[in-house]
Amino acid sequence: MSDGSLPGPAQIIKLIGIGYFVAAGVVEEKSSRVVEVLLATVKPVHLLAGKVIGLGILGLGQLLALAVIGMGAAAASGALDVDGDVLGAAGLALAWFVVGYAFYGAAFACAASLVSRQEDLQSVLTPLSLMLMVGFFSSFAVASDPDGTFAVVASFIPPIAPMIMPLRIAVDEASTFEIVGAFVVTLGSAAILIPLAARIYSGAILRTGGAVKLREAWRSA
């Protein structure tokens, strides 16, 4: 069923890739001062939302294409019987990508707004990258014991839940309560994080030169 559900590792790779695209775009606009022109007509929060949503749609489209191709190839070879369960698992995996990207996309853009050069980007993205890598390695532990205590607890930890739940759903080891509960917790965390990230982004995006501290960006917003 993994071909159709795009579990854990595929989600993580896509989140990292799109996250870096978002961050690099923010720094490019800031270093070239294009952002100053853009902010003459749009609010910082709208600019942030447009960038995150646009690249998120791109990432979702790529995952959807991979799901269709993967299920088609598996069905043609006889390795997978594409039925309602498989389609449901694929749909839930895509939904988890959306909520995971909502959590990380704004965070990547926020972190990138603190620096003005591509050379400094890695330093501010390291905490987010480490968090995603924790999810990556946790997904392997969950794959070996998808119904264990660690798997259940990890499903309710927002930063890694988007990597854990698709795996558990793919092997039918997550109850409806766990799926809904974990989704609500992660979505709620993203809803809290996004306005906080938007405030920091607003306070830092027009400040060039050296790296901006989080406290300074918050006060400048």
C-alpha cells in the first residue's frame, strides 16, 4: 500500500525541498530589494501567504502526480490492487502533507527573513532541518512497530506527526480516533504558528545587513 500512500520518507523529502525553495525565495527577494517594491502594494502577511501557498500547491501537485503514477504502475504490474482502501490512504497522506507544509512552510519563510544572504541561510534553517530529520528517523522506528507506544505518542507531536501518521495509515495501524485527533492537534499547532511566523517575517523582511535576532524582529513588527 506504500506506493499509493506516499508515507513518511516521501513526505519528509518533499517538505524539506519545498521548504528550502520558500526560504531561498525569501532571501533572494530581500537581498535584491525586490521585496521593498512588493511591500509598497501588499502587506507582509499577504506576501508571506502568497509565497507559501503558491509553492505548497506546486508540492501538492507533484505528490499527487507521484501517487497517480505509482498506483498506476503498481496496478499494471499486479503488485497492488487499487481499491477504496488504497485511494483513501493516498488521500489521507496528501492531507497530511498539506497540514505538515502549513506547519513548516511559514516557519521556513520566517527563518529565512532573518538573513539577507544565501550564504547565511543554512544557519537559520538548521533547527528546522534537524526537526525534520528527527521525524525522518522516527519514521523508521515507527515502520518496525507501527502500533507501539512510541508510534502512538509520536502521532500527536505536531512537528513529526505529518511523517508518522501516513506510515501508520498505510499499514492500517491507526484508529479513526488517532487519525482525527492527531490531525486536529497538528492543524491547531499550525494555526498558532502561522500568525507568529507572519509577525516575525513582517519585522525582519525589510532589515538588511547582518542577521536579525528573533526578539528584534518581533519588536519591529
